[in-house]
Amino acid sequence: EVQLVESGGGLVQPGGSLRLSCAASGFTFRYYYMSWFRRAPGKGLEWVSGISTGSSTTRYVDSVKGRFTISRDNAENTLYLQMDNLKPADTAVYYCAKYKAPYYTATSDDTKDYSSWGQGTQVTVSS
């Protein structure tokens, strides 16, 4: 059974940092493209960042470029999102997601392309 478990969320002041983790199990993690999405209060699901299987390619939504860094540890089956210089607009529930098929070599920001999701972790940026 595929499982994705996020952790690392919390309450942080503007300008602060958090590091989210996503522990993966039940599939061969290193074969799959992975992404982070978020859902802000009252809004739809937004793709935030994605990373290729070997970490050679990363992509970000424009609003987080230069502040967020996605990474993965294939030996530990874990996906990360380092979030720096956080803003109130970053307040959301953050989800990690597994692409629907292995060996995917492009990138995708479409929720329909992801077959498994974690339960989410809340990030609140407020003074």
C-alpha cells in the first residue's frame, strides 16, 4: 500500500523558515517524479514544486522561486521542501504527491497526473 506521510508544518513568523518532510513507503520511491502542492484557506489546490527521480530537474511556481527548495533522498525514501523567507500568503495545508507512473522524465503541475497523496501538514505564517 502506498503511503505518503508529511511532517514539519507549524506556526512561524513572517520571514521565518520551515522544512517539510514526506516519508514514502509501499512503492519504489526513486522511480517516481514527486511534487508538493498546497491548499490555502478558501482556495483550490495549487502545485508548488516538483522534482525528477534523480533530482536533476526541479521546478517551482513563480510565487516561491528563490525562497523554497525541493529535494529528495532516494536512499531514505523521503521528499523535502525547505521554505525560507515565509510570507503570510504561504499559509496553507501542504501535500506531497506521487506521479501516476514510474520513469516519468518530464514535469507536471496537473493534479490529475498524481495518483497518491499524503494527508497534509499545516503551515501558518503569522505574526
